[in-house]
Amino acid sequence: MEGPQGVKTKAYVVSKPEEPFVLQDVVLDGVGPHELLVEIQYTGLCHTDIVAQHGLMPIGGFPAVLGHEGVGIVRHVGSGVGNKDIKPGDTVLLSFRACQTCRKCKAGQHGGCLGLTRMNFTETARPGAKDSPISLPDGTQVFGQFFGQSSLSKMAVVAEHSAVKIDARPEELGFLAPLACGYLTGAGTVMNAMQPRKGDTMAVLGMGAVGMAAMFAARALGVETIIAVDIFDEKLQKASALGASHTINSKTQPDLVKGIKAICPDGVDYILDATGVAALLSASVEALAHGGLLTLVGVPPPNATVQFNAMDVLTSCKRIMGVIEGFADSQKIIPELVELFHAGKFPVDQLATVYEAQKLPEAIQDLKAGTVIKPILSWKDI
């Protein structure tokens, strides 16, 4: 190890599945040659963090520090870090890890990396898969480098390929942190997997951070007919103000096919699902136009049953595709999204609600209640 040793900091630790996030003292090990020490400024809160907290996805163990939408300032750069443009004092967004060497990564689809699950959930970036740079003051090891970062912490030891250097003003960072995952997923799915053109039609199911980012990306590509679907009128009003041409409240209008075909009689060319609701997925296939594409971004419950007419799919040339992390190369897409933000075409500042880091429980409550679109924690006062 090199760099600062025994760095004491504050982080949210989950002691075991179903236990709460507890802000407490932790100790960071030295920085490895392919790692960076980053002082976190903001961390976006994602549903994936909550799913992992409840033990509903495999991670490297508990206790654990989660968080995977960090943005911060580089304090130390490991001697073996390949990107020589990254220096102490630079601003970096912290995104997911990819192996860089498999056929998917070599094709630029890092979100489809064959080692994605292992590298982001079950292993750290260190040579020993169970080694972690985080421990409690009594020496108990804490699983870290979730998504290569574990950014629900004031300081983080970060895997080099998770760090993306960006050009942004300090006052913008609280808006941009979710570009690391949530916004990247929505926008990347549209830009890399769906690739709609002007004149195409699209429906987006679920107007949270992922769905809103998908809508922004579609608008940036010239799509004019975008149907926003959600169960919260407040989110639909926000979507309408920010680019949706039509809205459907699927709670008050549960027949999704009827609602979509009232707007697009032949069905829509593209549907992006960010809900994972089985009933909506089943209806989505029917609501597609001939040759239409349904992309799955939301994760249905393990026991969910999605039904569709196989003959309709076959004879109508409909397609269904699951997409992880937008099939994106974070080093490429994040700077592109920052440019779109600066050009006024990706108004994520309209989606963020910033909380002091100590108010994580309040942020989680508001996210579950649907009263905020994207909660973001500020570590400035920690």
C-alpha cells in the first residue's frame, strides 16, 4: 500500500442485512497502486443501495459501506493508475467498474461487461477478492469498494476505472453525482441500446431518475412524441414540464395499452421500463408498434410472472432487451452527459433534492414515498 495510511473518516455502515445505515467512524487502509483516495462531496442515493442493504442482491459481505453515485476531489493517485490526466485536486465522478478486457468491454459496451456482477457487488478491486480498504476502529473488516467506490462515506479508496474526470463548477456537483449510475443508465439505454431517431415514438415507464434521464436523452436525439408513465401526478407534471409530450397515470388509468394507443394508434416504437412492474411489462409488449423494442431497466421481483403473446411478438417483429448500466462506457458517456447538461439539454438540476449527509433516513423515506425524484447527500458538514 502507498499514500495516506490509517485515514479516519465517517461512513454509513450496514452491519447486516435489514439493518439500518448507521453513520459511524471507519478507518481506510492505504491506497493501492491502481486506486485513488477521493474526498466525497456528494453521493446520489439509488434504489440499488437500498436493495443491497436489505440483502436482496449478493455483495461481498457485511458489515458493508454502500453507495455508488459519488462525486468528489482526488486527494491521492496511486502510482499505477493508467489515466495520467487524473491528478490530486481534480474532480471525478465515481461510476461502475468494468474489466476493460472482455469482448463486451472491447466493443465499448462496458455496461455489458462479463464480470460486471462480480466486480461491482461481490469483490473489491484489490488482488485478494475479500480484501477491503475499510475497517471499523476495532479492526473489524468492512466490505468496501461497492461498485469500486463505496461512496456513502466522507473519504473513499476508489478503483481507478471507477473514476471519471469531469469539468464542472463546484456548485454543479450536487446535481451531477447521479450521472455515475442512475442518469447514465437511463440515458445510456436510449443512446446505446434503443437509438431512436427523429419521427420515432417512445414511452417511458417510471419517471424517477432513470426514466427522466431516458426522456432527456430521447429529446436530445430529436424524439418529439414521448409518453411519460407513472403513478404520481407530481412526477408526471415534472416530466411534462421537462419534455414529455404526453402523460399517463397508470394508477388512475390502469389499461396501459388503451392509454398508449389513444395517443399512438399503431403503438409506440420504443418503450423503456424503469419500474419492474410485471403487469406493465406484459402490457408493454402489446403496446409496441410493429418492429418495436421494449428495454428492461427496472428489475421485477424474483417471483414475478410476465405474460405476453409469443405469436404477436414473432409476427410483429417485436423485440425485448434487458440493459445494464446503459451498455455504456462511463469514461465516454459521462463527459457527454455533462456537455448536454451545460447545453441545457439534460436538466438534471431540476430533479435533485440535496440533503445533509446526516439526513440519510429522511432522504430514504422521501424516495420511497415518491416525493422526491433524486435525493443526494452532501458531505460538506461532515
